[in-house]
Amino acid sequence: MNISALADELQRARQAAVCLPLPTATHAGFTLEQGYAVADEIRRRRIKAGERPCGYKIGFTNRGIWPKYGVHAPIWAPVWDSTLALLEGVEATLSLAGLVQPRLEPEIVFCFARSPRAGMSEAELVACIEWVAHGIEVVQTHFDAWRFQAPDTVADFGLHGRLLVGPQAPIVLFDAPGAELARLGLQLIRDGVEVDRGEGNAVLDGPLNALRLWVDAMAVQPQQWPIGPGDVVTTGTLTDAWPLQPGQSWQTHLSDTRLSGLRLWVVE
């Protein structure tokens, strides 16, 4: 298949905010490896166009949503200076302009102080982290009705739309961050009504473990995307992904007071 041509199609769909046919349906034998090759081509083009990669999103770490979406293993994709917002407080307004079928995912986010390496113990990995925060990833897809296969999602920008990150807690505030974040409880509220609850252990037994597994997976990825100081990494949704509509208000409450819940107003 033509990697460059498919990258063209996906970039046009993103710019026009429209859906397009599934690569797995239109390109016989489209594989996960080819999906990452498309993602790598798009990454190269976005950097050439002046965008700056700021870290990564890890998707499909929540095993509870695998059957619903038909993807049964984690994926990952870059996060950009054009998609990342480090909030000054706990409130934000989100415009849906340019997003296609957007959904909300409450997550735990880390920032690296030093580059990690594959095979690290949990303690060694923690020593590479500067801070942890609660964030909201806005995911989207350019495939109709959120129906796809894993290679499609990788090529489709990893389903990444936006990442809003709340107040940052230095990792040193946590005595045992792996266990403490795995026990974290989260309440998701829409327009004043609870719609979902989640726990940290939903994402591959905890956000820190999800991060560790991802670092190991990145080390063997053929594209060799770097992980460096200052990179922000969001580790997957603690709940289902919830559709966003203009006029909604969303709020999260967390069981650990070291991490701040967020409030989000959605506009067109």
C-alpha cells in the first residue's frame, strides 16, 4: 500500500473535519505496522510544518472498553503544542471546532524530568518523572460511528484531538505512586449528574504500570520516537469515552486530594 497517499487522505480529513473510509476496509491487509508507518509519516510532516511534539498519548489501556471498540491492546501517538493545554487552574472552555465525533476521557498524566529507558523498575521510572496531574483527553475519529480496527486508530492520529492538563503535583508528594495512583477513584459528572466512575487500576493495573509498559513498547517500535525531558504522557481513560456536545458542562472529582478535579464547559 502507499503510505504517503494514505497520510495525505488522513491529513485532508483532519483539516476538513470529515470522515473517510476505513483503511482496513479499503487497503487489503492493512496492518498495525503499516498504521504506525502512516503515523510516522504524518508526524514527520507535522514537524516540518512547524508543529512541535510535546509528548504522547497512550490509548486503549482500559481493558474494560476493549470489547466495545474492538481494540484489544494499547496504542500510542504524539501529543502536539497545538493540541496540549497546561491549565493555570481547574476550569477550562473547550471549543469543538475542527473535531470529529469528539469524546471525553478522564486520565492521569505524567511529565518526565529525564529520559526513561526500557526495562526500568518502578522505582527507577519514578525517578525519571517530574510531576503527575489529572487531565482530560478529547479523543476523536475520522471513521464513522466509532467503528474501526487497531491499525485504523493508529493511522488516525491515535484518535488524539486535545489534551487539557490540570494542576501539577510533584511526584515526590507520593510515597508509593504506583499503588496510590492504582487506588485512585474518579467520579465523572455531566450537567450536574454523575454518568460514570473509574479507578486507576482500570488502566493496565495502574497509570504508572501503564507508563512502564509503554516505555518498554516504545523501545522496540521501528520508528524510534524519542522520549525526553519535558514530555507529557497521558496514560488512558479511567472511564468509558463520553460523547461531547456544545452546551455541556463536565466535572471530575478525584479521591486523592493531591490531584485536582477539573471542570470543563463545551462550546461550538
